[in-house]
Amino acid sequence: MGSESTLSYFPEFPGSGFALSPVPEFLSSGLAHLHPHGFPPDSRRARGFSGESPRLARIATCVAAALLGLVQAAWAGNAALEKAVKDHSDGHLKHGEWCASQGLPGEAHAAFEEALRIDPGNGKASERLKAKPAAPAKDWEGKIAICERKRAKIDADCLKRYVSLGKDLAKKKQADDTAEAFRRALDIDPDSADARQGLGEALVKGVGWFPKAEADKLNSGLREIDGQWKPKEEVEKARSGFDKAWKVSGERFEVAANLTWEEAQRLSRSAEGLARAFVRIFGVSWKLKPPESKMKIRCYATQDEYRSAVESVEPRAVNAPGFYNTGTETAYFFRRDEYVTTVLHECTHQIIHLMASSPGGVAAKPQFWVFEGLASYFETLEWDGANPVFFRKQTQKMLGLKKMLQSGGQFPSLAEFTAMTQEGFMGKQDMYFQALGLVHFMLCAEAGKYRARFLEFTAKVVAGEGSADLFEATFKDDAKAIGENWQAFVSGKLG
């Protein structure tokens, strides 16, 4: 983070996007936007909230912007589809009950959140989220794989059901219901070919799904400029200056980049995936709201272009590999090796600022580690198919943390560390390492024992309520055990 005046964010280390798709003509009245990538999570797969309700002619009740406008609308359409949604939600509710009975409190909490995300009217899931978490089982690690298989089967069965319903409804020309059925399928598997094709889309290899007519042109080597489709090489040359940069508008981000078309699309996809994964973990507890407009990313082909652009915005950032500036509400980057890691870090700060409405002044308050810990944790985000995976990719901070733990390096006490403001934190590599390790521990250790309270704790910090004793006040007697155990747990995960 930078000065309090702009709350710019700087990483300590160098570290896909989609045009919204038209659909077959009979669907066009029922679907305004379909967004490609939503994913189930945890820290093996960090779960939380995602999804955006399409604007449908028959939306009965919209759950308030409370959950980022991402909460599903209460559905008053086709009875078979309504039943499918209810069964899907109840499936995750029952899965949560099973997890709780097996001593998997973190997985149970995630399952109840998933049930509520799918159907915001699921009162039982809402009540279970308020209940005291189950105690973790001693053999919890051996049960995680079983838990994952059970969860995957619930979604796989519902995916088939939604796709089948979509096809049946399409034959009946029921536009709204067809769109909703396929959208529900894509929320489970964003690359479901059946659902994509049902919506009139085709695959551009290595990039993503686009309206078929557009995909055909892209696959034939054409690119668009000034409303015309021309040979790729000609367009790439014309767009090499930032005044003609590609503009990729996704669900939550707008990317401008004078990179290749493929690079601009992948950058957008990375940012959109980050937002989806972030919202799934923190959307409920933080009561995330949609930004007033799409979050802006600017990525330059060269470092010189980047420096020229950011010098007037934040002179201290000219030598940084990228940064987010709260004054312009824009994240700035340039093409370099592994620059996507920096994108994930800085856009995490952007999400916190714009979607959680984190106020000014937070850098001067204790618990500053939360901001950099989360940004460092989301640097590790990668994908296993449609599933986000954390704490596996070897980022520089991951390697630094591993080296420090293996060499017996000394970290500040938990009380000292959590009381730090930005001033005591910045510029010290080991602070970033400790913050990264603690976030992973709080989300995953002891079958997610601390997860619910960690979400509650971070919500207060992000809202500007950080205080020197907030961590101990939240975790009470467990605070001592956390301080004693986090290093051993993280060391075991790092190998």
C-alpha cells in the first residue's frame, strides 16, 4: 500500500476476459448477459459466494445488492427448473450436515454458504450458518477427499439436470427459462460445451467461448478494429499503441492492453477468475457489493510505456512491477515474466477497496497484515479445471516463506504482528511471508476450525475496525494455540 492520501498498493516483490455473448435469436429477449467463469472453491478449494443473476423478464424477487448483485434471484419460472434449483441447494445443505457430523467445520460452513448462494431462500442453510461450528475430528485430513468426492457428485448430477432442462426448454421456445437453466449449468462448469452451445457460443481454442459468428472469425485468423475484421497481423500492428489498445469488458473488470489479443483476453480471464474466487470465500461474511462501475486495469506492452503513464499518477510506482491506485481506482501493469502474479496481488487490493468499500485510513490501523496477507494468498491462485486451488503455486513469497521456515527464521510474536500498522509492516519481506502463512492457516487448519471466525474478523478489519486487540478478542483462548501452531501447519503443507 502507498500513502494514505491515495492508498496506493505496492507489492514487495516482482511477482480472461470475455465480450458478453449474444445468444440465439429466440433467447435474446430473455437473457441480457451471461458471464463465463464461476467456480467452486476452498483453500484446497476455498468456497464462498459467486454468480450474477441475469436480468430476466420473470424475476420475482431480487436479493438485495447485499451480496454483490451476485446472489441468485428468487425464481418464479418453470416448475421443473425451480425444483432443480431447490434440490441443488438442498444437496449442499445435506452435504454440510454430513461434513458437520464428520468433524469438518470448515467444509460444513462452505457447504451451507453454497446452499444459500444457489437458493437465497434456503432458510435452513441460513440458520446453519448461524449455529456454532462442530468440533474438528482428529482424523479430519483423511476425510477431506471423501468430502470433495461427495460435493463433486452433487454438482455433477445437477449439471446434467440443468443442461437437460435447458435443452427441453429450448425446444419449447421458453427463452427466460432456457437461459436460466444453461446459466445454472455454467455456474457449476463454466466450460460446459453443451450449455455454451445451447446459448449459441463456440470455442476459440486456448482463450474461451464467444458468440459463434464472432468465434468463427477469430478462429480463421481475423481480428476486429474500428468495427472491421481484418487479418490478425495487420490488426495487432495497428493496436500496438495504447491509443488503440484492446478493450476487454468482462463481468467485473474492464481491461485496456496494447498486448496481443490473446494476452488481453487471458489477463481479463485471470482478473475475472480472481474476483469469482474471492467472492466465493468472502462474499457472505463481508457483504460484498458490486462496484459502481467495472474495475479498471491498464496493462502496457513495455515498461517505458508503463512508467510514462503512471508517473503523473504515483511517481513512487514507476519502478514497481505494478500497483493499484485508489485515487484513479485503476490497477496498472506492464508485460513482464510472471506479471499475472502481480495482477492477482494488486487486483485483490482493488477488489477489497471497491467491492468491500474499505475506507481510507485503514493503513494507519492495526491488523494491516490482513490486506497484504490476502493479496499474497491470492497470488497463489491457479486452476484445476473449473476449480480454484490455493497455496500450491510456487510464488516468490511462497518460496521465501518455505525457506524461512526451514531455516528456523524468527517471526514476530502473534500479538506483535497483528498489532502492526502499515508503517511497521512495509518493506520487510518476512512480514509478507508471515501474513501469507497465517491466511492459509486460518482458512484451512484443523478442518477449517477457525474459518468462520476468520471471515468475521477480516470483515471488521476491512471495514476499518482494526484494533491492536481485535485478533485476541475474536479468537480468545485459541489465539495462543494459533500463535504456537501456524508455522508447523504451514511447513507441513509446503513440504
